[in-house]
Amino acid sequence: MEAVKKHYYSDLGVMLGRSMRHISRSMDTIVTVTIMPIAMMLLFVYVFGGAIQSGTDNYVNYLLPGILLIAIASGVSYTSFRLFTDVQRGIFERFHSMPISRSTLLWGHVLTSLVSNSISVVVIILVALIMGFRSSAGILPWLVVAGILLLFTLALTWVAAIAGLSAKSVDGASAFSYPIIFLPFISSAFVPTESMPAAVRVFAENQPVTAIVEAIRALLSNQPVGNDIWVALAWCVGILLVAYIFAMRVYKKRV
């Protein structure tokens, strides 16, 4: 059993290293995942921030949680693209002809998504600090925020896996991310939901991004979180479980 575990983790390390090398060699990935959310943050803070009534004097504090979710949603689309590329090029078949653990092929992409998106999140937070972001939260709230973001990333990555394994074209593999990237704009990520028309407000207050944003925002400002954290966790875990089940079914059928 121990030898099997060592073999599995060794295979997983090789697959993770392979996927991470693809990330490091692709500058457009770095630009899209990191630079674009930073540019959006600069735009909203320094151009639109003065006209937006967010109920706080420090708009970057209000804005940051939503920007982080947009960055993650943008980043996981590359997981879908890389999986689609591997399928189309017959990479899976080649690896399966070798004595390696089959599940490590898929988990290598999933872990790469977690690592690359974590790096993007850290970079964006550092830029936000330069822009004036400040948090009175202690270590524990920050760890909870990190856990929520990792869970959110993992949930969306498995959704990306479904798209990457089942898509018929490159555009189809990445198109799933567009609605996810758009969701923060219809939430409390940029403005309070109270300012929205009734129908839009109902949708905004009952979709996953709002609960996640509100929970992160409260944690970073050291304010009571209330039920938002439980709603956020329920959304993340629910999406994760459903996406994982369907992704594994598609993977087994595909390979």
C-alpha cells in the first residue's frame, strides 16, 4: 500500500510539474489572469470610484473581493483550454499507455489551477495594498478568506474540467467562463445591491458571488460575518460536489 501511495504521489508530481511548465511558458495566461483584473481594479478605483456610492471611504477595500473572484474565474478557463488541448492531441492516450495512475492526469491540471490562481490572488492583493487597501483582520480571518478562495477555485476548476473534457472546439472549452466572470457585475461586488432595480436585486442577492463577496469583505474588515459565510460555503461545496461527480463521469467516458 505504501509503495502504491509513493507511486501515485510521484506520478502526481510529474503531472503537476508538466502543467506548471505550460503556465510559465505562456505569457498570455499571466497577462489575462493577473494584469487584466489589476487593470479593472485601477479603472474602477481611479475612474469610476468617485461616482460610485458604496457606503465606504475606501473603495478599494470594497472592490477587492469581487476582483479576486473575477481573477479566479478568468484563470480557471485556462484549465479547460489545457484539458481540451490534451484530449485533442491524444496526450491522455499516450500517458495511459504508460504505467502511471490515470487520475493523476486530471488532478495535475486541477492542482495547477489552485497554484496558479493562488499566485494571481497574492499579486492582486499586493497591488491593492499599494493602492491603499487596508485590513484590520487578524491571522485567523485571513486564513478563512484563503480557505474560501481555495474552495471557490477548486469548485470552478471542476466546472472547467467538464467543459475541457466535453467541448468540441477551443471556443467551446473556454466559453463557460464568460457567464462566471460576468456574475460579479450583478452582485454586491461593485455596488450595494440596494441601488439595483427590484428584479435585478433579487437575482443579485440570491446568487453565489454575493454571499462569497460579502463574507470575504466582512472578514477582511474584521466585521461580523453572520450567515453569509455559511451560505458562501454551501454554494462552494455544492458546486464542487456536483461538478466533481460530472467531471469524473465525463473523464471516465472520454478515456
